[in-house]
Amino acid sequence: MNILILGAGQVGSTTAAQLTKEENNNVTVVDVDPEKLDKLASKSDLRVIEGNASYPKTLIAAGADSADILIAVTSSDEINIVACQVASTLFNTQTKIARIRAAAYTDKPELFSENDMPVDFAISPEDLITDYIVEVIQHPGAFQVLDFADGKIRMVGVKTKQQGFLVDNPIRYLHDHLGNEKVRIAAIYRDGQMIAPEGDTIIRRGDEVYFIAAPEDIDHMITEFSQDQEKARNIVIAGGGRIGLKLASRLEDTNHVKLIEKSTARAKTLSEILESTIVLKGDSSDDALLKEENIDNNDVFVATTNSEETNILSAMVAKKMGSKKVMALINKDSFSGLMETESIDIAISAEQITVSSLLSHIRKGDVVKVHSLKRGGAEALEAIAHGHEKSKVVGKMVGDINLPEGSFITAIVSNQGEIKTVHHTTFVEADDHVVVFIDNRDTITEIETIFE
């Protein structure tokens, strides 16, 4: 597949690096910054073109005339939109994806169609990140909550604690205890290594467990691992940018929300936009301010400023001063390990969330949804099993489907929305939605082929 990526920033570079590792992908990256391109080319097997991503001349040089997919993720919404328009008009590019941040565009989805602005998939990182944070806040004890099959099932990541019922017990106790065979453990990570979830596998304190469940079963499942299920009421948001504003707007109807913003002008604007949120002008890492606002009675502290260092520092200060759960928006891999030191409860990677959404539109084999796990080290994908003579999955039992090592079918939802109990003897039927957990990302192409 010929893939053209416009923009060599964090999202563009990460997407390019992941796609070049997969077989049969020819990736070209366009950017105006030669240093970014040289750095990317030195690490990945791909082609780079220097130039303005929306210029026809640049796109021609980059091979847009033969591109199967165009991904526009430059820092400019306008360049991304124009590039999609040029690709559609001149080359009839079939799939055009654009990252669009400005609410002036995203609030008007009717703008995007083949007859107007020809963007097939418009991705808003701010909306994706806000949705992600809200899901985690609504399920205390979880560090990741991911939707599959149009929300009929979810994959939840939780770190086990000693008081959890299933800790120090084998997985087979789960169904006996709950009386619900439709919940399923997808994977266990211990000391950074994945452990296959067999019936006699013992769950230990400190394990990172990913499980599959229907939305109504999630909270009860979390208590089985950590007993940490007190609903969040008091929430402090650090940073009043686009994400901070969206998050406060989503939460203020159901929670007591305070938002800390350093800029006086921005704080004034926020106070006029938000209805019940208390807007504070100040430094989110100022321990005096946090003490004054009773941070020790706070349920969730979320740092969403534009500075990773500020997010990390303010979250660590809030944690030290008694906030029950702290989250920080980060991107650099070097910072992601802070989550494992318990300095920060949840490290939110804007980059990985955005890349996951992009990959959902790129994967082959009728893959309809992709989520990155373990900071991009693993992946969970949802594919539709279509019935035809050469199908490698339809009409077969789960145990007979030849998946690569480190990959597991963790959930099946029928076309009618029924959640199937997954055993080795469960049959996959036509139009089933199948969720696959993948520990080794090098095998993704093989798994896509199985579902083609």
C-alpha cells in the first residue's frame, strides 16, 4: 500500500515509523523542515520529500498520483484541508485523512464531503483526548478504557492491588466468582512482560491486567482487581487550553470542577464560557495555591497544559499533597515510565491516542477500530469477519484459527449485537466483530491478511 504522510511532527513521524515496520507498505513523508525529515529517514525505511504539503508540485514529487491513502497531519488545519482538496482534484486519491484542530471546523462536520471539502476522515486530537480522559474518570481504578463494537464492549486496563479479590488467585476463579462468562481477561503484563491469560495463570499484585466486558460490568470487574471504585466528584484541571476547556465543559454538569489557568486574559475568557466551573488564575504547580484549594480532598487532578514538563511537575505536586488520582498529558517516551514509579497514576499520550484513530482508517482486512496499548508496544484491533469461500475465520472455531504467537481473540460480538462467550470451541460466524489482542506488532500484517 502506498501511503503519503504530510507532516513530520510527532504524530506524522510515529505513524510513519509504525507503518514502515509492516510488510507491503511504501511510506513517503512530506515536510518543510529538512532536519525533521533527515531524522526520520535515518530511523525508518521510507522516502522523504521537502516542500509545502499543499502545493501540487510537492505532492506530485511525493507520488500522490499513486497514493492509496493521504494522511495530512501538518500543524496547519488549512494546509491539511487544501492538501486533501488538491489530492482529490488532481489525483482522485481514494482515502484522505486530515487532522483538524480548530473548533470552527470540527463543529461543522457538514463541511466535509466529496462535493465540498473532500476530507474522508477528519480527526480532532482534542476531541479524542477529551473522550479518553472522561472515560477514565468515569471508571475509577482504570488507567485505560477503550470502545469496541460501537460501544457494546470495552477493553479496560487496571493495575491490581492486594485487596482485589482475584489477586493471588488463578484466572479460572473469575467466572465462578462472577457467574458471568462473557467477561474475559485479554492480557496480563508483569514487570513489562506479557503473560498469556490461561485458566491457571495466577494474578499478582501490581500486574497490569486488560479485560473485556460489557459497559455495565466494567465497574464491578474493576473491584475484583483493586476495590478502587469510589466515584470522582471533585476534579481539578490544570491548563485552560482547548483540551482543558473541552474537558471542563464535559464534566461540569456532573462534577465539582475547578480549572487553573496561568494567563489572566485566558482565565477571564474561560470564566465567561464555562457555566459552573470555578476558574482560578495561577500556576498549577504552586503548592500554596493547591493547598488553598484543598487539593487533599480532590478526587482527580488532570494536567492538560501545552508543556509536558509543567504537566508532570504539577501532577507530581498534586499527588504529593494528597490528590487521590493524578493524570498528566505527555508525549515523550522518556516521560512515560513515570506512571510505573507511581509518581503519576495515568500518563496520557496525545500522540498514541491520535495515531490509534489514524490507524483505524488505514488498516486492511476490514479492520474497523485500532487502539494502541502499552505506549504503542501492543495493539488491540477490531475486525469484521466476512463470509466467503476463502475466509480463514468464518465457520471456524477460535482454537482452530491460526493466529501468530502473542495474539489472542479476546471478544466476539455478533452482527445483531450479542456478546458471545469466547472459548476455544466458539465458532466465528459471518459479520461477527472480532477483537484481537496483539502483543507483537510485527505480526499485524499477518493478522490483517487473516481477516481479508
